[in-house]
Amino acid sequence: MIKFKQKNGKLILIYNTNTDDNRWVYEKLKESDEWSWQSIFTFQTADLLTSIETSEKPVEFLICEENKDGYFHIPTRILEIDYNLYIHKNINISKRTFCTEDKKVSIFKNLKKFNIRTIFIGGEYPNALPEEIFNEIIESIPNNYEKKLYTSARVDSVLKNYFETGKNYEEKLKKYLNKKPSIIGKNLTEEFRSYELQKFELIFEKIQKMLDTENEYNEKQWQEEILGIVLLLYPKYIHIFKNTPVKDLYSNKSRELDFLLVDAGGNIDIIEIKQPFDNCIVTKIQYRDNYIPLRELSGTVMQIEKYLFYLKSWGKKGEDYLTEKYSDKLPQNFKIQITNPSGIIIMGREKNLSSEQRRDFEVIKRQYKNVIDIITYDDLVRRLWFMIRQLQKT
């Protein structure tokens, strides 16, 4: 077995057998002036700190001495590497630092293929690998057993299409990897939690203020404000185009969409934004025991459905036209795609609806849910409220 110690600024490797009979190490050094441990370390007689004459059982080798910055500059010949390796004295240096658990794979020999000239691990040196990142690298290097298991799984996956192999190496590999410690990086959700919370709180306050002063906005101003909020609430969309032309092939006319949403994949959707009037969702009086959609809602739904129909009918010609038209406003080589576009409607209030009206309105919304998402301003506020409450949880 081997272990490491730091003494008087020196990094020392200690080797000892279970039988405490280490004479063969000294004999090997006398014979060839070189001794290797598992092809991970290679030492010379000059590195020896102990001797057989003193009957010292553990064999000690000097790896290197600490420099003025607190780093151990590991000699390239000891690890058989071709780059400079500096390990800070505060790093927990152990066998695991240098090789996999089965002692078959050298960590630092594996890094030779990346054409690295110098590596600093730990400490304050610029661009030094933090210890936790270095530990992630160690975990990512497969040991010899894992390599063999992976090879067997690949072969098995081919052979079982032709033969009954009687083995399931793919399942064995899966079980092995599930037991292996996962490489866990930064929790980005936690990293950005405070920023997300602040963002949604600001949006929440803005919408509340807008709803309290809705009569002070004209339709264009209201839509402009809500569009900015939409891009924040729906981050998949990268741009909103206004007054977008769309070809109606059946009447051979050019129609105009108010707002066209484009996501990062080039897919498009439609959004309609109406000012939040109270009486535009469902009727106040029942028709055959049901509250039915008012003309403002049903008309908007019909309008969206017609535009979706026009877009789908336009097909590839429409994709090429829109891609060319908006090429200067989108990334280079970006292509707009008309792939089952859907619609979003933001309109109306629910605050004065009875429970029965809300129930019937939900039925109406779900009727169109596969194509159109109908959102009231109260629903928007409610969604934001729950998002804020969830982010506030620690």
C-alpha cells in the first residue's frame, strides 16, 4: 500500500507491504536504479529517503519539495507525463489524487492527450483548478473494470440482435454506473434563485400596478408593456415580430398578424394581447345551464385559429419568406419554421366571476388547450404569485 505525507516542506510517498518485507524494493533499485508502482509512479535511487541497512520497513521516496508559492512541482519523470504539474500543499493528497480505485489508470497520464503545458491544482494561482473541480475530473475517469464492462456492453448490444448471448452486459454497466458517485457541479437553480426571485417580484409588482391603472393606457401602450413581460415569462422565445404578413392562399390575400413569437429553434407561435376588460370572458346569464364565451373571447379564438390555419397552409414558402424578411433581426443562418404553431391569448379578468362561471370558463379553456393557451390577467398574477412563493422556499 502507499500513502503520502508532508514533512518540512517535502512531499513524500511511503510504500509498505502487508508483510512489512520491503527488501525487494531496494533490490530492484540496486539492480536497475528504478522502481515503479503500478505503472503510476517511477522512482530512482536518488529519490530514496530510507535504506535497507537501517532496517526501516516502510520505504520512503521524495517526490518533490514545496516552492515559495506553496506548490509541489511534481517531476515529469516520476509520473511519466510531458507537462508541468503543480499541486498546492493544502490539497488533500492521497492515492486517489494520482490513480483510479483499482490502481490501473493514471489520472495524470490520461490528461496528456489534451496538449496541456501546465496544470495548477488548488491555491491562488490564476486559472488553477479548484480542488472540487479536480475531484470531478477524477470521478469522470473510468477504471479498468468499467472499461471492460463498457466494451462487453457494446459487443453484447450487437450480438443479441443475432444470438441469445445469455448475458446482459448493458444492464450490468447501467447498474455499475448507478452505483458510481455522480459528478455534481454547481446547482444553477440555487445560483440564480435570488435573481429569479427578484425578476418575478418586479414583474408581479409591474402587472399589479398596470392593472390598478389600466385606464391610463391606450391599447398600443398596454400591448408594448405586456410584450416585454412575455419575453421574460417565456424565455424560450427570442423575438416578437409585430404586424407580420401572412398569406391567405384561399382568398389570395395578404393578412397581418399582430404579434409573431419566434423561439430558439426557429419555431413560431401567435400571441394576441387584449386590454383587461372585465366583461369579455363568459356571459352573465346561463344558456341551457352553461355560461358560454362572450363575443370578445370567441372572436379572438376564431381569429387565432384562422391565422394558424393560414400559416400551416403557407408551409415552406411561408418559412422561406419569413426567414428572408427577418434575416437582419435574427442570428446568422437562422431559419424560421412553421411546425404546428400554437396560439396564446392574454385577455380579461376573472375577479368578478362566480365559481360557476370560473368552472365553465375552465371548460372553455381546456377545449382549446391543445392549440391555444387562454390566460386572463388574474391567472397571470396567480402564476407569478406561486412562482415567487416557490422561489422563496429555502
